[in-house]
Amino acid sequence: MALIEGLNWRHAVKAYDSSKKVSKENIDKIVEAARLAPSSSGLQPFNVIVVENQELKEKLVQGALNPDCMRDCTHVIIFAGWDRYTAERIDKVYDFTTQERGLEKGRFSSYTDMLKKIYLAQPAEENFAHIARQTYISLGLALGQAAELKVDSTPVEGFDNSVVDEILELDKLGLKSVSLMYVGYADTPNDWIAPMKKVRTPKEEFVIEFK
């Protein structure tokens, strides 16, 4: 029940205490949870970028909806998707997979050919939308791991993607930012949402069962 307890404990923090730092050990665990997330066809079409450097965070602040949170948290984790699927990227993933599993190269060629036929024909917007959805699975697991560790966090879509992409030069990596995650420890007196009751849709309304 540790995960459920953690999820009941956590909330989207609105103010961070800049004097308190999350240990490298815990950051590594949060990032590892993100890395181990499932993705469509196992392609993992995204990267996780971890920013601890304060000067760099100050630059990123100009694109943030809540600049104080970005400035005061310990780390900003950026979930950045591939700018699009390519044959080379798909082959790289499956060549690595067959190598790690001790299988012959090309073992999954019929499957990868199908993926290429689907993804490479898609318009850029539709292609990236599919990629972006994969990043949210990873973000969710990272938030869950942080909660289990009793590390505060905030999932973030309220930022200027173009600012983040430009400052981190993500285009050179073939990436585009999708979402952020602030990680740190809450400044409880100034975290206005902290004393409020956690509210979610009641289970009987949220869950639809077909028995």
C-alpha cells in the first residue's frame, strides 16, 4: 500500500523551500521510475532531462507560469519527446532490444516495418501527439515514485515550450518539450494548497464497471 499512501499524501506543491535539497539518491530513483515506464511498442520515444543548475533554472524561469516554483525547487525534470518517429530511430531501438536479448538482428523486422508504415506516413502533428502521450505515462510513474519517497513535486504544463526548447537547444537533439516536473520540498507556510483536503471524484462516480 506504499504507493496508495504516497498518492494520498502528495499534492501539486505551490511553493518550494529553496534551502532544502532532494538527495541525488532520491532523484536517481525518480528518474529510474520514469525510465522504466511502459511505452507504445517499447519505443520510448522521449528523453528525460534533469536540470539542477540554478543559473540554467533562472533562464528557464522566463517561460514558466509559476516562476517561483521553478526557481526554488531542487530539480526541474523535463519530459521531451522525439520531434517525430523515423525509420532510424525505430531500428535503433529494436537493434538494441535484440542485442540485449541475445536474438538475431532483424528478428522483429516484420513488426518494425509495420510501425514504419504507420508512423512515417502520419502528419507531423499527429505523429508528435502520439509521442507526447507516451511521455505522460513516464511522468505519472515519476510522480508516484516521488510520492512514495515523500519528496514533493508538481506536474507542469503551464510553461512556454518554445522558451524551454530554445534555452536547452532541444532542436539539436531532435526533441521537443512536453511537460515538466518540479521536485523539491514544500515551503509549507507559503504552499497555500497544503492544508486543504485532497479531493478526487468519488469512486462510485469515477469507476464504471461491466460485470
